[in-house]
Amino acid sequence: MTIKVLNQKSGPVISKHIYGHFAEHLGRCIYEGIYVGEESSIPNKNGMRSDVVAALKNIDIPVLRWPGGCFADEYHWKDGIGPKENRKKIVNTHWGGVTENNHFGTHEFFELIEQLGCEAYVNGNVGSGTVQEMQEWVEYMTMDGESPMAALRKENGREKPWKVEFFGVGNESWGCGGNMRPEYYADLYRRYQTYVRQYGSERIYKIACGPNIDDYRWMEELMKNAGPWMDGISLHHYALTGAWEDKGPALNFKEDHWWSLIKSAQKMDELITKHATIMDKYDPEKRIGLIVDEWGSWLSVEPGTNPGFLYQQNTIRDAMVAAVTLNIF
């Protein structure tokens, strides 16, 4: 038998961004998980855990999204800059009701980005933030030259601006991000994104808050009323073993929970196809990207842990969910 290798023929290009990661102020993801502070006995570089950074570098993550998630729409970025001892403490009302000291803020996020060598996806606050707050954050991060926010950044120790490849205008605005109607959010998106300015030569890719799972009406309204002002639109879908109210255990699960979780993950194929059909109706040139920036297994929390931390032990079943989903992408 003869095998021919057609090395001159190109095939489909797989975007590196499908392997992107998400870091939210949830449980021990940020504090203890990624950030331990410069004075910690745990080995770290500028507060970032050396073992975690090494593990993430080993899998070569292309992009990291922060600060949320639901947390994004209650995060006020100015609380997390300046000398750490002067930073305002906040209560994380979405995830566990814990008090955070804001020691991990904008500068720390970009320190992590630089250590990882990946791209930045920053999610702005539409739910409880103002247009001015979002505009000033973008200016603070990306303005090179003289401006009030550039001067503030320099005062806080960073001379040169950072590069923000992706910027999300709100998160889950249909739910934790404000319980909005699609028509209302479409107008808000158009307003807020106007002030996500391009201060230098680097263009920011603006991502609108898209639908939850199969909310096709949300996609229709956003594409119809806000499509020309977006570069991408998000989609969230988590795999469940049953109903949202009874997600099933992460460990010691029944045999049929194998298939029900995998089947739920496979729904991603249908969701992408149907949402893409709506997008193509308003964007036949396929300029706008469908950004699936939250997915994976969502199971019942580990007994005895803070229910707001959403702690669940991963198993080979979750690895299968990841494999099935990445294969769909």
C-alpha cells in the first residue's frame, strides 16, 4: 500500500483562540489560586504563583479573560490600582459573599499576562458601571502619551500602555449582568462601545454580550440592532447532567450521568449552527465572530464547601466534555 502525503495542500485553519482561558474572582481562582502576593511563602514572581504560571505556560494558553464573569459587572477598576495598602476592600456579592482586598487589579492582571506571554481579554462593567468608568479604564490601559488616565497609570508605576486585544462590553446582561431585555442591552451596547476608544495603533476587538444557550431571540435582536458596532458576540453554554436546579454530583455519579453530561455538551454543535444562521442573516460576509467564552461542566458544589465558590472536583468525565466541545469548535 502506498501512502501519499499532500504537503502542498492546505487544510482548515484552527484558531488558537479556541483554547483560551478564563480567570474570575470566584472561589480560589484568583486569590490563592493564581495570586498569593509578593510576601507569600509559596514560590511566586511578583505575587503570581510560580507553579500555576509554569503549568499555564506549559499548555501555551493564547488568551486570558478577566475579571469575569458575573464579577465583571460589579467590578470597579479604580478600586484595584495604586498602593495595595490603600486599596478599597469590596464584598464579592456574586461568589460567596467574601471580602476581597483588591490586591489583584489591573496592574497585576497584566503582570500575569506578561508572565504567560498571552493576549488580554478584559471584560468591562455595564451592569453597575458608567460609560465614563469604562472609557477611562480603556484610556488607562492603552493610552500612550499625555492624558489624565495615562498620567494616573504612570503615577502607579507603569510608563508604557498595555495591549488589550479583546474587550467585552458587559457579561451575561440577560442575567447576573443586569437582567436586561435584548432591546435594552442592544441600545446600551451601542452607547458603551462608542467609548471603548482606540488610543493608539492597536485596534481593540469589541465583544457584545450574546445569548444564554438557545435564546435565539436575544441573538436576533442584538444582530439586528447592534451588529454594525460589534466585532464579536459571546455565547455561553455549560453542560449539565439534568436540570439547572439539580446539576448532579461531580463525584460518585451514576452511570447514566456519563451520557447525560456528554449529551449536554454535544448541544454546542446545534447552538453554534443555529446562532450562526441568525448571524449570517445580518452579517453575510461573516465579519462578526461568535465568541464562546464560557463552556464546560457545571455540577453540584462539593459538600461542605462554600456554595458560592462553585468548587467541583474534575474527573475524566470532565476531560471528555472538554474533548467533545473542542472537537465541535
